[in-house]
Amino acid sequence: MLLTDEQIQKLKTAWVRYPDVNETCIGCSACVAISWDVFDLNDEWKSVVKSLDSYEDFWVDDSIMACPVNAITWKN
């Protein structure tokens, strides 16, 4: 299941930070290779965030650093 707007609101309310992928994603899949539990590619071959209760122990920082176009950031 992918992260929905409703789930984002729940995470924000609980002060849980989550990764966000912006429109500059080129679909290189580096983030998926590093943190497949968090990221997936959609039908347009762009990275999307999977729905989880927490993202803290899933190599998200490494995925952020590996992104060649800086499309991934943490949000609160």
C-alpha cells in the first residue's frame, strides 16, 4: 500500500517523520535498491513511498544521499 494523504495527516499528527519524493524524481530506482521496504516505483517509473507506521530503521538516509537529483527529503 502506498502512502496516502490521509496517512500523511496521521503521521503528522503523531509527529512521525516520513520520506517524501518530489516531482524531480527520474525513476533511477537507487532508493528502491537501498530501501525496498520504504520505496517502490509506480506505473510511470517514479519513486513512491510505501505506507508504514515508522520509517526510522529502513536506510532512508542512505536512499536520500544516493538520489542523483535530490528528489527525496524527510517531512514532519
